[in-house]
Amino acid sequence: MEQAQPRVAQLIQSGEDLLEKGNEVSAQSLQQNLDNLKSRWDLVTNRATEKKARLEQALTQVLMNISLKQQNVYCMSEYYSTNRFFQR
């Protein structure tokens, strides 16, 4: 995404430069293509941002679950160690 951003921006700028130089018929078609490119690029970047946020949230939840499991293992180990000590 980050690598493609400058290329997309350059392509849009080149298209806008052509609009200034072209005739009206080709300019309308080019403008439609540029608008289509801009809207698709915005859609792609928005989806990527949303997916990144969901992945970060999932990672946070996984790390929290790992921590809770490690705490549970520690507590269970302590419990069994303590019980063995008192049973003797």
C-alpha cells in the first residue's frame, strides 16, 4: 500500500495534466477513469486500514489470552505445590 501510493498519486496527476491538454470527448472519458481510479484507491486504502485495525485488535486479544493462560498455569502450579506440602 505504502509503495503503491506515490505511483497512484503520480498517475492521477498525469491524468489531470492530460485533462488540461486534451479535447472535450477524451477529457470526459479520462475524467471518468480518474474518478474511478480515485474511488477504487480510496476503497482499497480504507479496507486495508480497517483490516489492520481488526488484526491489531485480534493480536491484543491473543496476547491477553496467552497471559491469562500463563497466570492460570502459575496459579495451578502453586496450588499443587502447596497442597503437596501440606499433605505430607
